[in-house]
Amino acid sequence: LHSFVDINGDLSAEIIFGTKQDGRLKMEAWRRKSNELWELDNTLIADLPAESCSTNYFGAVLFADFDADGTMDIGLPCCADAACRKVLVINMWNYHIGAWQDFHITGLEGSDLVSKKDEGNVVFRVGDFSLDGYPDLIALVREKTQNPMILENVPCTDCISNASRRFELRTSPRLIQPADVSLGQIQLASFFDLKEDGTLDVLLEYKDADQSMAVDFIKCEDKGDTTFLKVQVFSSTCDQFCSSTKTKIGSGIAWHGACVMFSMSDSWGHDQVGSQCQMPQTTHRALSTPFSLFGLGRSPNFVDYGNIFWIF
């Protein structure tokens, strides 16, 4: 998936292309120089080492600040086959340290993932489900039936790779599907804050008992004393009933590539930072959320600094 996202931490989104060079995947970043000029910058993303994914099959690219260092990371799911039914590692580009890392996945060894090649092999979708500041993943997993599963972003103290974190299948509590969904077959799962309470719910597209396509949600419970920061940037576009008053909020749409970062001190006095870009991808039903949601954990402190930037 080609994308519009900031990867070097200046909050000005770059245009990211997935290309091929000598039969291998190569990520290109084009940086904005002026309103009318973009130029290729080969220093922003290093070439992926050939040994990082021996199969040379990849799922759709992911963008998030997975290690909460204040810069967006690029995640490339390394697939066992062209259908991307199994992914055991995500090759992660970290601009902050200037290297590719291997984020391993545990808990899915005996299960198949569900994706569609004609929809760009979107295997995972991103959101901070646990609200701890480290973005998690949701995937559709085929066991006896197809079920949405959360892969939680957790610390890794025994990783054999150079990464400090990994994704672990979350087995409890289980996601309880609505009755109509459980009688059908789920085709797609993503995150969305349906109740506007900062807790991510699960959006489901499914075939019902009559084989008709339908949409429903798994509404997730409020996580108690966990705090969050939610930011949404709108364009100035309005419909035919545009107001002539400049101070009046119009309709607008979510602004692609608007980037946000924050910093604060946690309860132990350590720095906590995060970065996100709004809707970096829109093709192949990527279904990125039209807002930036940061989990702040169980911290009573205030956000010390925040910055928002968008290209117009």
C-alpha cells in the first residue's frame, strides 16, 4: 500500500511507495521540499536485508509508533506464502535507531490468518486497544470459524532478535460476537471508537445467514482508570450549505496525513512520548481510524507537550 505518513519525526508527512528492485521489495520515501516539489530521499528508509524475509512474500504495510519512541515505524509482515496465511515475524523499520528489527508474533503458530490478495493482503490493522501507549494489532484468524483476535504489543525480554517488543495473541477476555455475527461468517475486522469514549471497539463485516453482507460491532468495555488522548484533524471542505462565518465549524472531512505527537511524564517520572498520523492509507480497505488515539496508561499526570501538523 502506498502511504502518506511522517517517518522521520518532523510531523511533515512523506509519500511512501512500495517498489521492486531486483525482484525484492524496496520502500521509497519522497519528502516535501515546497508546495509544488517533492524529491526522493534515500536516507529515510534503508533497504530491507534479504535474510529478513526469505520467502519474499509480504502482507500490507503497517505504520505506527510501535515502540513509543516518538517516531512512526514501518511494519512489513513477512508471510510464509503468497496468500499470507501465516506470519511469524514483522520486519520493522525504526528511523530513530536507523535499522530494521524483527517483531515476532506468538500464539498463532497453529492457526491461519485471513486476508484477500485482491484487497492488498491486508492481514493486520492497528490500534492501541490496551491503551498503554503501545499500538496493538487486530487480525482475522481461522480456526473452526473466522474470528477476530487481538495481538497485544508487549515487552520482550528474551527476544533472539534485535527488537525489544513482540506481539502476543490475547486469549482473554474473549471478544463476544453479537448473535447475528456468530451465525454468519466474518469477512473483515478493524478498530473503531464507536462510543466515543476512547476505548476501541471492533468493527466487523460479515456474511449473515442469508449470505448478505452486513456490518456490526463488538462493543468493548471502558478500561476504568486508564486515560487517553484523542485528536482529530478536519479539512475546511464543506458541503453546499457552507457558512460565510470563518469562525463557525463547517462539515469537513478527516485530513489524510495530519500528524500528531505528544510528550509527558508518567507516574514514575519517566518520559512518555508518542506519534501518530491520521489515515496514512485509504486504499485496499486499510480502514485506518479517522483520528489519532494515544493510550496514556494509568497515569494521573497531564500531557506536557503536544504538536499537530498537516500539509495543505
